[in-house]
Amino acid sequence: MKSDKNSLFGVFATHSPESCPLNNETSKKIFKEIQNKINTNISRFNVKRVVAFYMSVLEHQWIIILDAENAHAIEELSIAVGISSFNTVKIVPLRYFDDVIAKLES
């Protein structure tokens, strides 16, 4: 899937087993509201869309792919919706594989 303008970011959110929503009531409450809060606040932070949202339960890690204006917008969204309240968040710019190949061939 090729993109003319790349604005994808990977959000890697990791928490400890002790703060996992499976083991912590406060985290569970926040976690159960995150999707709704993302949907409610997404445009407020110039995030265009959630491309994908995956979880690796036993590694206590979430991988969220967002189409956003910039990493600062994602940082603000992560704080507002509660992702950062019990996770360490790493935001990484991403490129489609086809775009990298095209660049290599040009």
C-alpha cells in the first residue's frame, strides 16, 4: 500500500505486569474507556485515523498505528485518553515498504 504523503506513526505502549489491566483495577477502568476516548478525541488532536490497534497480552505491550499530523499530536492524545497513565509510550515514524523501495530505486 503506497502513500503519497507519509504520516504514519507506530505507538508502542508497554506496562508492567503489576499495572496490567488484567491485574490492576485502576488500569482496567482506564483501559475499558480508551477506545471510546480515542474515537471521541481523535480529531481534536489532529490524528486522522487509527490504522490498527494490536495487543500482545503476555508481553504487556500495545502496538497502535496512527495516521497523524505529527508525533506531538500523538503525545497529547496519549495523555488525554489515558494511554500514558500506566504505560511507557514510544512514538516512531513509519513508512510503507513500497515507499522505501521506490526511494531506493530512484
